[in-house]
Amino acid sequence: MLKYDLAVVGGGPAGMAAALKAKECGVKKIIILERAETLGGILEQCIHTGFGLHYFGEELSGPEYAGRFIEQVRNTDIDVKTDTMVLDISDKNLITAVNKQDGLLHIDATAVVLAMGCRERPRGALSIAGTRASGIMTAGTAQKYVNIDGYMPGKKIVILGSGDIGLIMARRMTLEGAEVKMVCELMPYSGGLTRNIVQCLNDFNIPLKLSTTVIETHGKERLEGVTIAKVDEHGQVIDGTQEYVACDTLMLSVGLIPENELTKGIGVSLDPVTKGAVVTEMRETDHPGVFACGNVLQVHDLVDYVTMEAQMAGQGAASYIQDREVFENAEYISTSHGNGVRYIVPQKMNIRSKEDIKLYFRVGAVYKNAKVVLEADGTIISSKKKVKLAPGEMENVTVPADVIAKLTKDSTICVRVEESQ
Amino acid sequence: MCYDVAIIGAGVTGAMTARLLSSYKLKTVLLEKANDVAMGASKANSAIVHAGFDAKTGTLKSKLNVEGCRMMPEICRELSVPYKNNGSLVVAFSDEELVTIQELYDRGVANGVDRMEIIDQKKLRELEPNISPEAKGALLAASAGIVCPYELTIAATENAVSNGVAFQRNAGVTSVDDLGDFFRLHTAAGDVDAKYVINAAGCASDDIARLFGDDSFKLIIRSGEYYVLDRSVGNTVSHTIFQCPSAMGKGILVTPTVDGNLLIGPTATDIDDKENTATTAKGLETVRRLAMKSVPCVSTRDAITSFAGLRAHPTSDDFIIGISDANHRLINAAGIESPGLSSAPASAKMICEALFEAMGAEPAKNEAFNPIRKEPVRFRHLSDSEREKLIQENPAYGRIICRCETITEGEIIDSIKAPAGARDVDGVKRRTRAGMGRCQGGFCGSKVVEILARELDLPINEITKFGGGSNILFDKTK
């Protein structure tokens, strides 16, 4: 049995930032457990730029962004085990992991940070009818084939879903000489960042077909084509709009799901909307000493926000390890989401907190010239004008410390969208 | 060389027959048109061992089903194939259907099915709390079970090959010369000579029979669509839940699988194309709706995949097993639709009896025959100490490739190196479950491709999903 103050599950941007922050706060024995061969997580295959604008104030590629943290981790005494899969975390924070060198590892950790990231929704979850030909894959899998393995996963491509990975891959495959015929999006708006729609589709004349989905795949061995169709406001196919599109590859970018299998094993409560843990502003779950951050907690739009969130978790874990007083004296109220807001992270906030608390959220539809309203006990605390709000972009609003000071255990904190008249 | 017997088709019937023949002193070859075994109906069906009350009394279906159901647990033990005797329920939703289940009960008694019972609504709800409140009663058949059909086929083939049977993949038979003492089978993989042929070619068995001058039967191809639901809802029911049967089949069932998933389906649609395993929006919607009739809480939101399987429905409505009238060295094993899986152990026995009759005598026993197929390593089922030991012996068992199902690199290598082992991504998936979980190969798919390329010493872009032209990658990037 190995004994650590802090075990971080996942060595992507979230895990590394959490571990580094905890180290900075003075935590002594820290270990990062990473299932891939290297630290860096999914950033290693994201060779495009656009990372770091908020956190570093400069534009980096994924491996560059990750590299800065890998370098920092190397310069500390944080232990790192790569190619190591965590099999189980008990409700006593006992971790069982496995790798080739050590066989089974048993780790007793005072605190645990969950930073396992997320996975892509596969075809099966969509129930697209048709054959089971090769050439149907998630955009992230295709990204790995192109950027890591150096092979073309397709030449004539249709992309379903306008999530950021899908948009990025539309550009990537075009640059590699493939023909990206179109990006289809079930919703009447894109789920990706505006900048990606401009830079990855518009700049390459790739059509974005909104309110359109793929209803059938064709081809017995390799994919030969797909049938697309328009959908109405309920997502139902509009008969007569079916159209055959010849292609050898269908890439799916239809959503990300936090990888919370281990989290469930511990018995941590999950938020049905985020599919991540219910956490406090310290990013502590409802299981003492277990923290969560990054895409395993909520799917982020930008890695910069992942880093910032992971630092909160790292700091939280450090306090838990060093001085539990703040946890013992905490009094939590739930944050509530009103009109237009799908969820808020954190779901719970400590009204004894002496500091500002940032609430992160996403809206459920596209709004123009709307206001983001923060209310405490029914009183408007802030009302911020927004030219555009879209589901693809994460928003935040700050609850100031002086407002928190006045809250009681019966108080309510609510974020809502006020649409323009 | 000339084989004594060539079996055409490595589905569950062909594989079980090959295994049984390997217990005799015979030179046997198992020919498969696809890149792997179990590529037809044997990989895409309800995975049920039926009790045997469905088929009309006196038919081959009823006789072989009841016998096969009795033989299955022992055969699965020998082959280390997961089998569970979970029992089945045919649920009645109306007074008419209560009459139907009584008829099924009576037929079961006539067919020789034991351990059946008609149960009332109260007992039904005790057994299955999630069953529809509309359910009025059910026929409980305690002898029914569940088994993994492709694993059974894979294990039987492995065992047959270990006992001396030759296995040839990508060897679809295109034409036949009868040279008097033996047949010359022209296949995509070259000519194969054999004195006797067993036609176990599934949906193509009528076409194969015709190559031998036998046009005595015709098959109708019936497609059945299914959903596989996530393991998190795998215990929604514990029994296999049937609805009352109709002319087209046994209706939509809801059943746990031996791997812990929930399976719902199938539809029954007659189709023209023998290779059309496409699912349809209409079919999947029918499955969803009718599954909810039995078990209202079933939700296709939990679906991890869907698929369609093709059944070879004989116009005679019964299995066609026996010496062909057109050529007495041809033994047909055709029209094996449901309950073909349940019947397979008994069918293999009957097929061999027909073969021996054609040969004029039962051949000598193969004294070296070993009925046991060693259980493959299943890392996820092992205790910590077993895992420690395994990784010490071979570190490849310490590297997890498929996270959703906890499958190690060692298991994947084993599946490739096994007798008649995996040659493609789907083959690895069926043997190890790598890629069968909720992410459906999103993370491990590319790693499996790498391991296949390495172990088979092939360029990575020659690795296929399921043989033929189903390559996963094109050329190198610029």
C-alpha cells in the first residue's frame, strides 16, 4: 500500500493543474495517475492553435499548452505514473490501479482529485439506421489517426454534429487534402465556438447545414454514402427532404460525456444535466476529500477554464489535507438556475466563504442582446448585457464576497437569462 | 489432399458440428466465406437458449430445441462459454393471450419441456418488478437460459481446430465439381477436395445446395433488428421476457445478456438481399415501442448500439437436416432459424448421424480428442491476487486497452493468437469485448488496430473492421 496526501486521477490539463496548485499550496506527497503513455491528455492530439488565449495571453497549440504544464510537473517532486489505469476508488479513498511495471498498485490517499476527462458520444447512442460499414467514427478518433498515427481515416467526409472537435476536424481533413462535403447539425444553431465556425468552415467554404441530420448509412464494407434530412423544431425528420450524399467517412461530433464510471463507484452524487459530480465552489464532491475538475466535472469549451477550475480543486484538496476547519465550518446552499440557464457549477456554495465565488453556466438556446441576471434572495445583484449567448460557450458570473456575507442557510442564489423585449 | 468432410459455413451449427467431428478420426475442414466465424445469424440474434415450447410438436425444431437446451449447460462448461439459466417468461396482456400461454404450456408438455409453470400477475410482479402493470400472467419456463452466441461459435471452432480440424477463412464456395469419389470445391481461397460436404451455410444454404444440384428447398431471409442497452440497466429484468408469438416469430423480447447488457428486439421483416444487415428507422422504432409494452421503464436513451441479424426462414417452416436427395454425399443443415442456437448441440449430433449414415458406418473415435477449451484470460473477472500473478508472468496483462470493459493488451494478443483467432477489429471485439462498452471503441479502436497490425505483421492501413474492403485507414497523411 502506497500512502499519498493527494492522488490525482488523470494527467491531462485538469489533473496537472490541480496537482501543481496543490504542490504550490504546500502539499507534500502527490501522485498523478495517467492511463495514456504520456501526460497531456487529449491536448496531445489537438495540434491546432487557439489554446491559452485566456490563461497565458498567447495562442498555443494543444501540445504546447500541455507542454508548459508537463515541464512544471517535471520540475516538482510530484510522482507520475503513466500507462496506468485506475480500476477502482473505494469510498475510503483507496485507489486500485494497474500498469505493466508495477502490476497492481494500491494507493491510500488523504484526498483525491478526479480529472478523468470526457469521451465522445458514439454512433450507437444516436440510433442512426443503416449498415455497419467501416468509416464511421467519432471526430476525436479520426483526429488521433491523422495527428498521432499519420494516416488518413477518410477522403470524402460528412461530419455530423458541429461540436468543436467536428469543426476542427473539418479544417484538418481539408488541409490534408480530403473533401469535407458538409457539417450537419441537428439543432438550429451550432454547438461549437463561433470562432471555430468562422475559421474552420467559412474560411474553407464548407457548408454548415443546420436543422439537418444523418438518418441512414449506406455501404456494406466501407461506407459509400449517407442519407441526410431536414428536421423540424422537435428534431423529427421532415419527409421529402431526404438527400443522398456520397462519402467514405462519417465523422461524429455529437457531444461529450464526462467519464464518471470511477466517480459512480465511489458513490459520489452526479448532476443529471452536467453528468458530472455535484460540487462546491472548492470543487469538492459530496464525498469528503474527493474533488473533481475539468471535463469530468463539466464539459468545457476552452482548456483555459479547465486549468482555472483545476486550480480551485487543487487548492481545495490542499486545504482538505492541511486544515479541515473550513470544511467543518462550511454551510452550503444550492445554486439555482432560472430561465434559459441549463446548469450551474458549482451546484453548492459555502455561505461562510470569505471570497468571491464564480458561478459557471451554459445557456440552453441562442440569445441576442440578452441580460445575465444574478439574484440573491430575489434581489438583483448584477445584470450584465450580452450581445450573444450561445449553448456552445461557457459563461460565468461572480457572487461578490459582500453579498455572500449576507446570505443565510435559507437564502437562494439564482442565475437567469433576461431576454430583450 | 482430400478431406473426409468439408463443412461449409462457420456459424454456430457448422462450428458445433466441426467440434463433434473432431472427436472422430476424420480429416475435416471448416470453410467460411467471411474473415471470421459467426459472421451471419450466429453473431446477431437474441442470444437465448429457448426451453422448447414454441415449435410445433413433432417437428425437428421442437425435438432439437428441447434436446439442445438440455445439452447446452454442459457444452458451455466444456468450452468455457458463459451460460446462465435465467428462465424465460411469456407474458400475456389479455384474456386471449392467457389462453395462448396455456396452449404454449400444453405444447411444451407435449414437446417434453420440463419445469414450466403458469404464473399469475402477483407472482409475475414478484419475479419481475419492472414488468408492465398491464401484464396479466405469464408462462414461466425455468429451463430457458442465455448464452453468448458468437462466443459459443468461436469457442467451438477453437476447440475443433485444437483437435485437428482445418479452418479456412475467406473461402466462400463458388462452384462444385462432383468427381465421383469426392467433390472439388472451388473457393475464393483455392480449391478444396472433400469426400463429403456438410452444408451449414446459413442464409446461403439454398444457394450452396443448388451448386450440388439440390434445389429442394428455398429460404426466405428475415431481418431482425435489435438494440443493445448499457450495462447500467442490465438488471432491469432477470428473466428473458417474451410477448405472445405471432406468425412472424416470437415477438419482441427484453432480456439480460450473459455480459450484463440488456438486449431488446427483434423485429421480423422479410427482405430480398441476403447480405443486407442494415437497421431501419422504422424497425428500431418498433423495437423501442414494443419493448416498452413489456417493460415500460426500458429506454433507448441507454442504447449503446443497434444491429440487425438475418434469419434463414425455410418455406417448410422446419429445419432441413439430413442427406440430400440430390446427392447422397451432401448433408444439408439448412433453414436453421430460431431456435437454431438453442438446438445447435443437438443439431450437430443429428448432422453427424446423417453423415455417418451416408458414409455407411460410424468412423473410429479420435482418442486424443479433448473436449475442453481452456478459458481465455478475463482480467475483469479476476481477483487482485490472480491479477498480480498474471501481470508478473506477462506484463501485457497490466496494460488496459479498453477502459469501458477493462480489457488488457494481453487478452487482445491472446485473441489474435488463438486457434482460428481474430484477424480484424470486430473479431477482437467479439473475442475480448474490447470496444463493446459504452464508448463503442472510441478510445481503444485505434489501439486495437495497432495491436492487430503489430501481431499480424501488416501495415496499419490493411487492418479491417470485418474483412473484405472494410479497411479503417487509407494512405499515410501528406
